[in-house]
Amino acid sequence: MSDSRPSNSLLETTPIKKGRFYFIFEQPNSYILYDKTKRGLEVKDKFTDEKTGIESSRGMIYDMEGTGHKVAINWLYPKSRYDINTVIEDAEKMERKYREIREMTCPDDL
């Protein structure tokens, strides 16, 4: 499995850490933060942030008017620049964001 192309088989491996809304996987040269809310979304393109070196795989979601919006599905953190603690911090930020959204939109499901 290549570091730049996480596949569906990645989701069949054991994550090194998981939350309600994310998985973190480890590959030889990178950590992968996977957004569980985007599970099953087809990868349409990839984007590498020149400043951070973090690559994201993005998919397309559509709103009620049919307008498409690109959203990140997962992020690859190169081990040469990031340690696992940085990935966990970003994962926990995402976790808090989704929990806040859930509290506002689905208070009865808590």
C-alpha cells in the first residue's frame, strides 16, 4: 500500500487510535487521519498544502440545491515533519467540532 494512496483496505486494518468521528492509521512514512463522517465518499482529487506538507484526499458532497462542495476525507501527515501527538491534537479538534454540531442539530441523540 502506498503512502500517497490510502485505499479501502486501509479501513480493514487496525487503527492506532480512534474516536467517535475519526481513525488514525500508521503507514511506514506517514500517519493518516481519516474522517469517519466521510466514509464511503469517493476520492475526486488530492491536494497537498505547500506550507504544511500535509496531503488531503477530497471528495464531493452536494447540498439541497445541487451545488457540489469539496470536502476532505483524510489527511496524510509525513512522519518526517509530524509526530503522532500532532495528528492526535488535530483529530481531537475535529472530534470537538463534530460533537458541537451534533449537540446543536441532534440534542435528543446525546
